[in-house]
Amino acid sequence: MKKSLLILIILLVLTATLASSADLTEKQKTIVMFFYGDGCPHCTNVEDSGIFERIQSDNNIILKKYEIYHNTSNSQLFIDLSTKLGISEINRGIPLAIIDCNGNLSYLEGDKKIISNLEKQSKKCEGMQIGPEPNQIKITLGAIVIASLIDSINPCAFGVLIFLMISLLNIGSAKRALKAGLLYSLVVFIVYFLSGLGLFQIMQTLIPVIKYVHFALGLTILVLGSIQLLDCIFPGKFISLRIPPSGKPIIERIAQRGTIPAVMLLGIIVSLFELPCTGGIYIAILTTMSINKTFALGYLLLYNLIFILPLIVITLIIYKGTNPETLQKWTSNEKIWMKLASGLIMLSLGIYILVSS
């Protein structure tokens, strides 16, 4: 009886040891997780390329496939791992290959990248690392707040708003001026927010040439920043980023009407004029988000809320009795400092984007 029990214990220990060895061996192997969807043509390109046959010829590589269109568990795993790797929601897509090399995760997204790089990356445990590249810094909440605050000090938008308030106060209705000012601010917010969202989505459709897009935008922002600085040093002698003189009479006529459609139209027109006026900072932030894959709707909403905050403050203080002509004079006197701040920010972001591209 004792002998049989001893043999049983030895067998159990041996089994446990073998199981642990097998588990350890598997853990030491490279695991390739391939996420795909039925009917996805780019996923089919990967399947048909022969890349999986090549990597499976190496006994140290384990291939696992996950279909995410019809399998909720696989879909959730895809979301969880994408989040862990820092892939923003707007950048997630299939085919996606995640390589687990002794617990260190890296990934390849898109058929061309997977076909070209998966064999080397999985066999040598090389490739993309979690987090930014050495020359990249993630966009932080503080950076968003600082950039949006500087962008919000906007003489273009201030001047139009103050003129609108003066026009309506001359009619003798402070409440009407208040409503128009708040509506104007809301329309600027909506147009700017949608413009930013649209610009970022356009960038994402240009993924095959995104480095060139980043470089071109960085160069553009660098030029815009230089123009702002030159306009501060030599006012009126070079190109100026402002609402064109030909557009001012149109804006004045619309502002003097003061109706709801007129105020909404005014907000749209000014927002579109503002993009070349001070939108360089906005575009630079969107480009930096694209480079570092840190885009989030929350960031975009926060940026634009801060952007319109001075407009709301100006509306309220004029409604409370502050002379709008005094604010108009202040805006004119301090315009050079506003331009200087935005020019320096654009110059810095433009250099950063060019270095990171």
C-alpha cells in the first residue's frame, strides 16, 4: 500500500514537473496574435501572402488567430490589447498582428506592414515598442490647455465679437447683445471642433503617405509662425495673418443685422477666416496627436471649450456694463503680444513636427 502510494506521488510530481516545463517552454516562445475579420480584403491579403507558413516553420513561434466581426470575446480582446498598446480608438483597425515576446508586446497594423515585417519581428523579437519613440513626447493635458489658452487669445475673433456687441448695444438691447454674443461663441466652438475632427480624419485617410503629410504640415506651421513673428518685428511690411480687408465690410454688414441667422453666419465666416489667422496652433496640435497617436475626442472638446472661453468672458463683461470701446482699444493695443505668443508656439510646434516626421 505504502509502495503504491509512493509510486503515485512520484508520478504526480513527474506530471506536474513536465506540465510546468511545457508551460515554461510555451511562455518562452513568441506568440503572434492575428486579429482579422471575415470579408476583410486586407486580412485576406495577409492570409494569401504565405507569411503565416513562413513564421510557423520556426518552432519557437506560436500563431493564434482571432476573428472579431462575429466573435464578441475576440472583439473584446482586440479592444483590450489595443488599449494596452496605446492605439487610440480612431487608429484601431484590422488586420492587426500583436507579437508577445516574453511578455513584451509590439504590433504591426495593415496588410503591407504585416507581410513585410512580421517574420523578422516575430523571429527576433524586434520592432515597435510600447510608448513613444525617443524623439517623441506624448501630448499631455497640460500641453493641450497651454496651447488652447494661447490660441484663444485671438484678436480676429475678439474684434468681430466686440463690433457685434457694439452694434447691438447701439440698438439699446443688452439682453439681445448677450444672447448674440453667446450664440456667436457657440457657433465658433462648433465650427472649430468639426474642422479639427475633419482635418484629423483626413490625415488618417493618408496613412500610406502620412510621414510626408506630417512633414508638409510641419513646414507650413513653421512658415505661419515665422510670418507671425515677422509681423511683430516689422508690422505691416510683410504678409499678415489676419482677416483680409476685403472681408471686413461683409462682416460688418452681417454684424449690424444682429438676427439669429446673421449671428450664426458671422460665427461660421469668422471661424473659417480664423484657421489661417491663428489656426496654425490648432493644426499643429492635431498633427502632433497624429504623430504620437494620442488623439481623443475629449482633448478636442477641451481645446475648443478653452478656445471660446475668452469670447464668453468678453460677452459677459460687456453685458455687465463694461464699455466695449475700452475692450476694443485694449485688443488693438495688445495685438502685438498676442501675435508674438502664437508665433512662438507655432514656431516651436513646427520644429517639433519636422524633427518627429
